[in-house]
Amino acid sequence: MQTRLEVKRIELFSLFKVAFFIYTFIGLVVGLIYGFVLLVAGGLHSMILGEQFPQLGAFGAAIGILAIPFVAMVYGAIGSVFVTIGGIIYNLIAGAVGGVRFETKVILERPEPSVPKSAPKGTPKGGSITPVDGPTLTKSKSFLDDVLDEKK
């Protein structure tokens, strides 16, 4: 059986959330690379010009470390804003000419027959409170049972 699906509208807030997390992750990777390059460049610069500018190496290292979260958040924010703008444009165009259509095929699989469990055994005489496949427990007489039997 074949089915057609059509995406007529995209919910913009959910699109923004998903895009933000995807672009923040990508920005984290880019920020790590960028921070490492700045860290190495600061170290090389202090080796070459160490006597003239001794603080430059520490400054480059600090900028390299601070660049990681900054680049991730900026990349996530800018990327998600542009993806959301794309979603707005898609909603406008899909409203006018129709959305993207997908053709799917539904495959029905038969479930394998399950093996029936053994039926629970009946309660034996004597008031057994035995759980299925468990130890045998029997109900004993209490003092109250003896008193009630005497009154009968």
C-alpha cells in the first residue's frame, strides 16, 4: 500500500529549537578548532617575540579558550535564525503552491506467533495462596479462626 504525505506547514519554534542545537554543536566543533589554532598561534608568537611582548602569549591562550563557547553560541544563534527565516519562506510558498510531497510504502509484517505461557494452576484445597511458578504457601489457622469455629 502506498501513501502520499505532504508537508504543508513547518512549526517555526520547533524548527528554531532543533536548528539551534544542531548549529550549536557544529559551532562547538568549530570553536574547538578555532581555539586550538589561537592557542598554538599565541604560543608560537610568544616564542618568536617573547622578549618584546611577554604578555601576548597568555593573551592568545585566554582568547583561544574563551573562543570555544563564544563561537558555539554565536554560530548556534545565527544559524538557527537563518533556518527559521527559511522556514518562514517555506510556509509562505507552500501555502501558495503546495508543500513538499513524500511517497511512502506501508509494509505490514505479520507478528510471529507467541508461545502461550502455561495456564495458572487452580487453587488446591486447603486455601493455597501459591503464586504461579512460585513456592507453595498454605494458609494456616489463626486464633480468630479457632474462636469463630467454636461459636458455630
